[in-house]
Amino acid sequence: MAMYKSLKTVLIANQPIWSSLTAFGSAVQSFTQRLDALEQSGYEQNLALVGVSAAKEAKKAIVLEKAFAISSALSAFAVVTNNVELISHMKIAKSKLEVASRSNVLVLVDRIIARATDYVGQLDAYGVDQASIDELLILRAELNVQMNAPRNAIIERKGKTQRIQTLTSEIDAIIRLQLDKLVVVLKNDFPDFYMNYTDARIIIESHHRTTDSQGNTGSPPPSLNP
């Protein structure tokens, strides 16, 4: 990517030199269009999982907060009514909910919803009514969708990766088979541009190693050698 950006900078800065060479101009246009698309695809690829993961965790926190509130109310109700079975069912630590797997989170939330529904007529004094249960049901459904989102994001990310690979191959072909060839036509009349172009085709990595776009080290691309 560094070489592509460096080459684009040189080409744009020297447009007056190559603008009269129509074939070169067409190659530059194809190159820049694909480079812009490559940068956008890379950006979208990086965001694909990050954004989904953040949204999932945010939704999970909301659901667990609501579920734990109803669970706590049920626990208090169970103690007052000496409902041993309900006490046992509502022994759900918030920390356990927070670290539970996707399937276990949904199972625990479903358990809370089911028991709250069983006793909804007796829970008004504990701050739980049908509206509270319905709200948790909706949140639970939204969480289920959100928890499936990372799988979809991975599939989407794979598509972005394939797109990036395709664009990279197309860019390399344009550079090697068109730009590298046509820049030689301009070499005699514009030696400084030719030298800048050649320099841009080389990436300086750490430890002062030179590498071209194909991973070859040492010298400029063979097509640029006189």
C-alpha cells in the first residue's frame, strides 16, 4: 500500500508531463480508481468486526441489566413467599450472566422471563409487571439478532478480503504492464520524472531493505531497468 500511495503522489504531482500521452493518462486513471477502492475496502474490512462487536456488547449490557433487575425482584418475592423452588431458580449472579456464552445468556434470560410470567400477577409490589416482561422479551430478541451479527460480519469480511485481493492484483497488473512500460517513453524527455517514478516504485522498509510491490528485494522492478 505504501508503494501505491507514493506512486500516486508522484503521478499527480507530474500530471503536466504525462497528460499528453493518452495511454499513460488512461492507465493512471485506472490505477487511481482502483487504489481509492482498495483503501475504502481496507477501511470497511477493519470496521466490519469492530463495530459489530461493540454493538453486541452494548446490547448485551442493556439486556443483562434488565434481566438482573427482574431476577432480583423474583428472588425477593420468593423469599417472602417461601418459594424454595423459585429461590433456587433465581440464584443467578450478575457476574455469571456477564461472562456466560451466547447460548447460556439466552437460556438464563428465558428462565427469568418464564418465571416472571408465572408470577406476574403477584409482582406489582416488587416493580415487575407485564410491560416489564414484554420489554425484556423485545430486548432478548434484539440481543439474539445482535449476537448472530459477528458471524454475518465474518462472512462480509471474507468478501472484503477477496475484493482487496482482486484490486491488488489489478493494480499490480496496471503498474507492471502499463505504467512501467509507458514511463520509459517519457524517460529521455523527462529524466527527473522517470527517476522519481522509479524511486516511488520502491518501498523502504525497516532495516533499510528495499522491496517492490511483489516482495522482490534489492533493485527497482525489472521492467524499469534500461
